Amino acid sequence: MARKDDILKNFLTHELLESKYELRNEDLPTTVREALNSDIPIVKAIALIIEGLEKSPSATDNELRNSILQFLNTAI
């Protein structure tokens, strides 16, 4: 499993996300690529952040913020 997939798994299995968003393990993607195609907005937002930070060169904070805001404004 790739490093970014491990990071995704750690975020998605956090108790706060499980309780607040009622995420079920069987609904969760196992890779960042799958998460980027998810219908669950919080999952896709986390995947966008991980993808931005793990690419070379890393996205700046401003680029990440703009990317997430754009996604959330269109998804919700």
C-alpha cells in the first residue's frame, strides 16, 4: 500500500469522522484514487488534501485551500 493510501486510511478511521459523518468501513475507499471519485464530500476533500501534499512539488497552502473551497462550493 502506498504512503498516501496509509495516510487516507488513518484519517478515515478516526473516531471523530466515524461518529460525525457516520462512515461505515464497507463504504470507505482503500486508495486515494478511489477516494477522489467518492460521492462522500468529506472523503473526497481529505483525498484532495492528501493528493496535493503528496505530489511533487507539494501544493502550497493557498493552492490547497483554493482547491478544497472550490470543491466544497460545488459539492454541497
